[in-house]
Amino acid sequence: MATGGRGAVVAMAAGSTLSSASVTLFLLLVLPRVSQAQTFFFSFRQPETCGHNQYFDISALSCVACGSNQRQDARGTSCVCLPGFQMISNNGGPDITCKKCPEHMKGVTEDGWNCISCPGGLTAEGKCHCPTGHILVERNVNGTLLSQATCELCDESENSFTVANALGNRCVRCEPAFINTSKSCACSEPNILTGGLCLSSTGNFPLRMISTARYGELGISFTSEWFAKYLQSAAAACWVYGNLTSCQALGNMCVMNMNYYDSSTFDACGLFQFIFENTAALGTVHSVSFWRQNLPWLFYGDQLGLAPQILSTTPLPTNFSFKGENQQSTKLKFIAASYDVRGNFLKWQTLEGGILQLCPDTETRLNAAYSFGTTYQQSCEIPVPKILTDFPTPTFYDVYLEYTDENQHQYIWAVPVLNLNLQHKKMFVNKDSSSGKWLLTRRIFLVDTLSGRENDLGSQPRLIRVATQISLSIHLVPNTKNGNIYPPLITIAYHDIDIKDPSSQSVKVSFSVTYEMDQGEAHVQTDIALGVLGGLAVLSSLLKTAGWKRRIGSPMIDLQTVAKFLVYYAGDLANVFFIITVGTGLYWLIFFKALQFLHKLISQITIDIFFIDWERPKGKVLKAVEGEGGVRSATVPVSIWRTYFVANEWNEIQTVRKINPLFQVLTVLFLLEVVGFKNLALMDSSSSLSRSPPSYIAPYSRILRYAVSSALWLVIGLIQIVFFAVFYERFIEDKIRQFVDLCCMSNISVFLLSHRCFGYYIHGRSVHGHADTNMEEMNMNLKREAENLCSQRGLVPNTDGQTFQIAISSQMRQHYDRIHETLTRKNGPARLLSSSGSTFEQSVKAYHTMNKFLGSFIDHVHKEMDYFIKDKLLLERILGMEFMEPMEKSIFYNDEGYSFSSVLYYGNEATLLIYDLMFFCVVDLACQNFILAAFLTYLQQEIFRFIRNAVGQKNLASKTLVDQRFLI
């Protein structure tokens, strides 16, 4: 039926004579239908759950009964005949036919197809049994079956020296150790049988061997089945016969025990050391005193102080570079001699391709670890079942660095190993911070799942050991620019895992490559720079404190003076640290700048300021007197709007800067993230600003991130400052000079005290006498001034000097304070709409008194509080202090540099720029995110600007009687 159906379908496809409807109808009629009640699940069975007389059907995935006279085979997937039955046919699975052997031939041949008479007894499988030392013979040389099998004794005499092999089916030559020792295949007394070898009792080989596997991390030791089976034989063959493979196997067992050596015991490393010490006559390999003939090179000796000599005495006789077409100079070509656990040499292999990297990745990313100058980091978590599957036996590696000398001859340099799990005198000496106590070794492995098996090598291990941390450190030779390096060092840490529930256990592993350089000279230079600049900072702070004491008119050195010195010193020290960190990349001292910034901010918002109005009344008007019922004349009031307008302009320029903070943040962020300057901070040798997605991305260096971000921040800031000074202020807008012009046009002077006896004066007295005038007169005044038809604006006749630094006398300050106390008695301005009349009138009176006093002071009315004008000495300008103390007269210093801006953001751009830079860098170093750092930097700029404006408005209003509601 099925055959006919298939033929019909083929015929229809070939002839193409039937319609598609006919084909569909035919298929519905012929092909089987799926019943609606049919299910698609069945019982799950494991092969080992099948009974003794069942086999596991690999097709049906279930247990099926064997036929008669049959039983399950060793694998459990087919059937075999019962003992005493021969096979007649065998097509696999249950398709086997068995027949009972006759009584006179009860034995079955080894292949199971024939019955045979046996000379002795039968085995449990029904095969012929022969005594020890005999082999079973069932056929002639030509293959003809014998009627009766025979047991032939292997000739152990001197003529043959043969014994039966492990299978008992042929005679083989006995071990040379037996022949050489006893002249036979038997190891009789007084000779000693050990490890499958026969040794003479006259030898000095240690017999007290222990097959202990040590797991120092867990503090566990137990007898390893692998050591119990092969330690003695490997050690004996290595010692007596110098067998190369056995010596390698013995060395592997020592490495599996973490190179642990105790002279009182003869475990794997004890036996290795015994052979090493007693084979000195054999000589060394390649003139390396630690490398004995026939033995692997495992140790560098146990002398203290040897490690620093090995690691930092002799540089490699070649050089490397970050760039170049020659791959030899840009790649670290590490190669390894690999051995299996039995001591067989496998091959030479390069470490590229992830030989030592347990974490899977693309070949490009794996190989990036060996690009010279690339700091590499890789980590992952691996399930224990995968480890057990991928590493049934360990592979051992002796790592070398291949290089080419100037004559193009190829050499290899042995790479030392720092095993953090190595114990010497029961101490983990390689975990010590001092390299003088380290004990370097050579051979490593990645995973050991073998030595942790206790009773059966085929069972699950009790413990496994995994190399969880492998670090390859390259130490650069100092004071050289040729790319010279000292011998690389492999630092490896193993983790001992107690296997309890493998399905739920996992292990974290990592691989890294780091580059190091001796920073001793850099530290010395840094210390010298800190000492010199720190001393200058102390001197600068003392000078600033002395200048501040003079400016406040205080001769006493009190607690306030000490505090002021510490604040100045913190600011100067921050500048010192900034200079050093930009040069050396040391970023952990950058917080001191914040103290200086806060000091500047507090100083600016606590200044004393007063706007002197020079406007005089224009005549008198008739004014009705309330309550008196009469009219009398009164002076025309002077408008307060000019004072409000100047005060508002002052408030606006308080936070004017030479850079645009938003542009600064966005530009730096654009260059870092979009253009790719952040890639210059990667710890690799590439100077490219872009990285392709498949390539390995090295981790960021904190020092390089600081260097790149600070360099970009400074460059963008300096470009803005230059643009502001050269173009913007000249051709667009200069708000500082415009404010001085506004004062002059408004007939308003600014008297400002930043210290008790020091401050600034902006002379804004109009040369036209009046500023409260109409448009026509104002334009006429400007025209006259442009045509030099009036006097100049300077405080001194025939000069243009309008800005001054002032040092006032104590008497002047005392008089100022008496008037100012009345003005600010309520610690704020009198509210125009809510204050009581008496309080408001008192404040207004104090305001007019202060205005009149300061005006008369500027006009030299008070001879006992007079002043004189002079230029500052060059040294005074450099040091930022005044040598002359204002005793009887105040001193006005000509100031062409508009230094009153020092109480504004404008005059502190360097401090603000550095503070913003450091804030940006601190946030980035903490979170490693330029975007977040940029956002928080701009946010703190706006917060401080808001605080500065808010507090500045309140301070300005409280000290000038300007209502805060008019300050926008």
C-alpha cells in the first residue's frame, strides 16, 4: 500500500496531468490521518534503569526485553548471549540468535561465535581461564579453531624474558627494571617492588612516599588516587633510569600540589627535590642552575632576595614599541611548551587564541592581550559542570617570551611565575608585599580535576583547583625611551572548590595584562616640587595675610588672623597641587580648590558697597504741608531711579564670566564622547580616536582620564578667554567698562570695601553736573564730551582715571561704621510698604547722611580724614599688597586694570575655571561617566550662580537701601 502510494505520487509529479485538487484529494485518502485523541508524550527512561535482561533502544528511547538466552551487554544498548551460549547470528540490538554449547565443549571462544573445550575452568563470562603468566591459545597461526584450547606459559627465563600482557592474550617482554635487577621477570627478595618497578635494595631511593594531595586554601589534605597509582612509578623511573616522560610526570604532580615542599616528607615535591639534589653530576640545561638534566624546570631556588634580581636586574635584549609595521616590536610573542599529565610533550604553541584565558571571546579580543602597551582585563563566571567536562585532565605549560635580537636570531626567555598559593614553611610567602620574600616558579596549569579524586579515577572529584586569577605584568625599564622591558611576570592564584552540588556551583575567573614602571624618580621629583612650591605657597600666604591685616587696620595677631592664613594657605596649596597634578596626573589632592572657591564666594557676598549719588536738586517747588494748612517752598527731590538702575546693573555683572559655562561643558563633552578623545585614556598603545566594535576595548586609566579631560577643559577654557578678551570685549560688549561708563552717565559713584580698611572706588561723577535730564540735553552732553568741549571724567582734573584701589584710615572707617550702623540696624532694608514711618525716616536720614559724608570725603572736605592719590609700586602690584599703611590719610591707588572686578566672578575666572575642572574630574573619577560629570558640573554652576545672585541681592539691598524687589 505504501509502495503503491509513493509510486502514484511520483507518477503524478512526473506526468503533471492531474489537477491540484485531485492531488490534494488523493493525499487525503492515502496518507494516514492524525487522530484528535493522539498524544505526543511518553515516559522518560535512562539506560541505567533498564533491567538485567533488557537493553536500551536508542531509537525508541525506552527499555526493551532481550531474547531468550540473552542478557544486556556492557554498554546497555544491545544484547549478548548468556555464558555457555554461542552466537549464531548478530544484527545488533535484540536481533541476535544464541545456541547452547554441548556438554563436551562448554567454553565459548573470546569472540563468542564458537564453542570450545577448555583445559581448565571457566570465567564468569563462560570463557576459558588460564593461570597467571599463561596466555590462552584458541586458534592455529592460520586461524583454524582448535578442538581444545591451551594455556601456554610465557618464558620468563633469560632466553625470552616475557610475561603475559594485561589482556592475557600474548606474551610481551617484561619491564627492563626486572631484567636489570633480578635477571628475570620476577622481583624477588631482597629486591624491592615499587611503583611497578623492581629496584635493588642497595639503592638509596626513599621508600616512605606519601600520595597526598594538598589543598592549602581549604586546609585539606587526602590521599589522591592519581598520586597513589603513579607517584611511585614516576619517581622511581625518573630516579633510576632518568626516564624523561616519568620525570615530567613527577614534576606535574609537584605542580598539582602547588610546588609545596617539606624536607621531612617525601610527597611529590619532596621526591622531585630529592632527585634534583642527587643528580647534580648530570649537569644543567642551557647553563640554568635551576634546570637539571632529565628534570623539568620548576623552581628558581628558595633563597630570599632572589626574586628581585630575576625580575629587575637584566632587561630583555630587545625593545618594543607602540607603533610600527614590524609585528615583532608591537606584539609580545609568548609561547608555551605544553605537556599532558603523564609527562608527554604535546607541542609548542603560542598563547594567542586564548590558551591561558578561560573566558570565551572572539579571537580578536583574546589576542589584544598581547599587543604591547595594551592594558587588558577579562573576567567571567564559569559553571562547574562545564569545567568538569572541558578539563578531564590538566595540561601544563612552561611559558617563554620569544624575541629576535639585532642579528635576527630567534631566542626565548623563560617567564617566571608568582604562584600566590605556594607555601614555604607553611606560609603563603608570595602574598607578601615585599618581593624579597617571593619564591618564583615556572610551570602552571589552568584546571586540575584529577588529583582531587580519592578512590576511583572515573568518579567525580572531591575537590578541583582552578586558576581564577592570571595576571601578566610587564615592567618597563626606567630612564629609557627605547621600549625596553624586564622579564615579564605571571602572577597566578588558584581557587580550591569543594564539589558538593556541581549543577549549582560556579567559579569567577579573570585574566589581565598590566604595565608598570618604577615611579621612584617621579616620586622624588614630585616631593621636590611639593617642597619648593609648598614653601612658596607659605610665603605667598604670609604676604596675603600681612596685606589683609594692613587692609583691615588690625595690628594684632589673633585667632582670626591664623584662620585667615590657613584659608589663604589652603587656596595657594590647591594651586600648587593643581600644577603638579596636571603635570604628573596625581589627582587625589584636588579637593583643596573647593575651599578657596568657597572663600572667594563668601568674600564677594559680604562686601560693603554704597552708591554715591552726586545729583543735586534743580531749584525749589511749592509744597503743601500736611496738618499745617499752608504752603511752603521745598527743594526738588532727586530721582532714586538712577541709583536703582546702577544697583541693578551691578547685581547683573556679579556673575558675568569670561567663558560660557554651558558652551564649555557641551564642547568638552562633545570632544570626549562624540569626537572620541576619551579613547586616548584607554590603557593601550593606540592613539586613534575611534575603536571598531569587534576590537578589544582596554579599561580606562584614571590618570589618563584626568589628563585628557583636564587638558580639554583647559584648552576650551583658554580659547574662550582669548576670544572674549580679543574679540568679544572689543567688538561686541565689555560689561565691566560699560558699567563704569554707566556710573558716569548716571552721576553715581561706587564706594566698595572688600576689607575693613581696603576696597575700591569707581568715580562716576558726571562732568556735566547733572544726569537727571531730558533726551535733548543728554544727547547734547554726549556730543560735547565727544568733541572734548568739557572736562575729563577722572577724579583728578585733566585725567581719565575713574577706578581706584583704596586703603582708608582707621578714623575714616570708624566714622563710616557709625553712619552705617544706623543704616543697617535692622539687618536689612526698610520695606517701603510695610515698615513703620519712624524706622523708614531714620533709614532715609542715614542714607542721606552716608551719601553726603562719602561725597564730602571724595571732595576733600574733611581735612582730618583726607586722602591722596598715588601709583602702586611694581613690587606691590606683583605681590598684591600695599607697603604703605594709611595712618593719618587714606590712600587712593590708580587702577587702570579695573581690579574691582576681583569681587565679581569676572575677576576670578581662573579660580572658577579650575574649580569647575576639578569638580568635573572628581565626578568622572568617581563614576567613570563623562556625561554624568558634565551634567552635575553644569548643575552645580547654576546652583552656585543662583546662590551668589540671591545672597548678593540681599546684601546689596541691606547696605544701600535699595529695595530688593527692584533688583532683577
